Amino acid sequence: MIKPEYDLRPVKNPTLKKIYRTIYFSNTKAGKIFDITLLILIILSTALVMLETVPALDRKYHIIFYAIEFVITILFTAEYLLRIFTIKDKEEYIFSVFGIIDFLAIIPFYLSLFFPIMHFFVIIRMLRMLRIFRIFNLADYMNDGKFIVTALKNSSRKIYIFLLFIVIFIIIMGSIMYVIEGGKNGFESIPQSIYWASVTITTVGYGDVSPNTPLGKFVAILIMLSGYSIIAVPTGIMTSEFRNTMSRKKCNECGIDNEQDADFCKKCGNNF
């Protein structure tokens, strides 16, 4: 049986219980049709938001776009409310990751009635596509995602320290370039110079600001060359952590990590 995202108990009402099985499970024909329809509506809604930013299309089909978006939002709102009313543990869903995403998927439309610019945040609905892993029983992909998150979490301390060093380096080099260029050639202020240093060290190179003095160009070369090594550092940190994570074997009894080739847990002695 394919389980829902969370262990939510259905209410006792027979009708609501049947709805619960449809919207929280995809192992029935009705549940599969419901989930696939939901994905289609998410894609359609996202496409409409993107098309609305095309002036020619928006002028010609604005009313149609708005009408379809209105209907889809009403359907999503009804679905969100049904997800709440068909379970006993309402707070568990409301404050869960998917519950928050579902809420954020509908609230921009209602806010846009008062603040039109908020309408484009409807694009957040694309996050609901994450349910595709549950609908098509792709649990292994979710496990791979957890593996990546674990590696990121384990290497976060090293990355934070590295980023702090980068921030300090960018501020110093930006300030130096401000002095070298004498507040000219686009380096009118230290914040503007820091922006240039950030763009240069990441090897993006927009070209909207560039040094004109010989010394400024020399310093720019040094920053560009250092950019390549700087990019390699977090890559090396993550690669090392991925390797270490893959080499660990988690104990089912006490939950601690062991070496991949271990036969017994080093803490509780559990036999792998």
C-alpha cells in the first residue's frame, strides 16, 4: 500500500473517509486520477502565469487567463480545505512541509486582489510537483534527496566558514578597487565596488562596471584567477562529504553511523 505523506488519521464520517482515501492515497483508481489531475492543473496554472508576462498574449487573452486561473485557485482551495476536514490531526498537515506549500500555492491569488504584483508568486505552485514522487511510487528518488540533504547538513559548518572568508575577501578587494579607481569608472562607492568584486570573483563578469587604470586591471586579473580556486573549494567539501556519507552504515537500533564495511555497530553491537 502506498502511504500518504504523513501518518494522518481519517475522520469517522464515511463520506469524508472516502474523500480522505482519494486525496491522500494514490493506490486506488480514484486516487490516481485525482493526483494526476492535480499535477496537470499545477502545470497549467504555472504556464498561464508565464504567458501573462508576454504583453501581446496578455492583452489578447487576459480575461481568459484570469478566468482559468480563478477556477484553478478555487479548486486548489477546495482541495486544501478537504485535506484539513478529512483528518483528525489537522495541525499535523497544516504545519507540515506539504501543508505549508499547499497554503502558499493559493494565498498569492487572493492577495493579488489587493496587491496585483503578488499574482506572479502563484508560480510557487510548482513546488507541489514534488508529490510526483509519491504518486508514481518513486520513493527511491526521495531517499536520494535525503542523502543529498544529509551531506549538505554535515558539511554546512565548513561551508559557512568558507563563505565568511569569501565575504571578508570581497569587501576588502572592493574597498581596494574603490581607492585604486579613485571613485570613477563605475566605482563611485564602496558598495558598488563590492558588487563588482562579487561579480568578478564568481567569474560571472557582467561588464557593467570595469576598471580602467593599469593597477585596477592587474588587481582584477588576480581576483579573476582566485575565483577559479574559490569555486573549487565548496565543490571539494561537498564531494568529500558525499563520499563519507556513502561510506557510513546507519544502525537500526541506536541510529549512529558506522563504517560501510562494519559487521557490528560500534556503540550497541547490533549485527548488520
